[in-house]
Amino acid sequence: LSVLEFAVETLQVKHIIVCGHYGCGGIRRAFEPPDGGGLVDHWLAPVREMCRRCAPDLARLPTEAARMDRACELNVELQLRRVAATPIVRSAWQRQQSVTVHGWIYGLGDGLLRDLGLKLSSLDDAESLDRENEYAGLAEPITMVRRHAEEAFAGLTMLEPPLLEEG
Ligand SMILES: [Zn+2]
């Protein structure tokens, strides 16, 4: 029984917060070449793929720090989509259970928690985010890498565990 399953099905939480943070070492590492195919690289594969896909947009940002910050925000969106795509959240929405997945990010530098304005409350919301991303060239194709990553994620669930808040 996963934390997510327990929270949604047993506790019936109404809000799931996917919270990333700026200055994330995992994101920094995703910009470097994989170094041996260990579990961490396996785990970072979808993040690496996202960084690769977003590289043209990131390249427009003026500094390395701004690129890293943006990548940390994009990772929140990626992880939010992963949570929204789980059978746990999808079936909650199918049975009209009220649950909203939010994307937040924490600044270690200033101690501020920011709401990225990403909020999914229904299957329709999740689908419209997917459409937006397809339009922006962000949709993930089903590749072997992704399939492997999904298998790994099925056990690990998240790059960082979501904070679950009952409200
Ligand atoms: Zn981190």
C-alpha cells in the first residue's frame, strides 16, 4: 500500500501537494551525462528527458542559475503529471472524489514556498495539461527508457515524496 493510495483511498485527503525545491541536486545531476547507469540514473531518466526537451527554452534564460531554477519548476510539473496519471488519482476522479493535486516549490535560499499555479482537480484538467504540453513539445513518448523509468517509479513513486495535506 503506497502513501498515495492510503492518503487518497483511506484518509480521503482533498489536497495533494507536489513540492519541489530550487537548488535541487537531482535536477543539477540530470543535466550531466549519466555515469554508469545505476539506480539514480535510472530514476533520473524522465527528468533528463524533460531537460533535453526543454533545452531550447532553457537556453533563452540569461544565467545558469535561472536555467536551473526553471528546470526545478518544470520538474514539479513533470512530477505533478505523474501523480495525476496514477490509477489511484485517476480512479478517485472517476468516482467524483474531490481531490486536487497542486504544484509548489520551496526556495532553500529565501525560505519561501511558492505556488506554481499548477492545479489539477479532474480528469479534464489532467487532459488539458497534457494537450498543452503536447503543444509545447513536452509530451513524453512511450520509449523503453520511459517504460523502465515507470517501473522504477512504481516502486519509488516520486523523485521526492509528495507532502500530503488533509484539508
Ligand atoms: Zn532535490
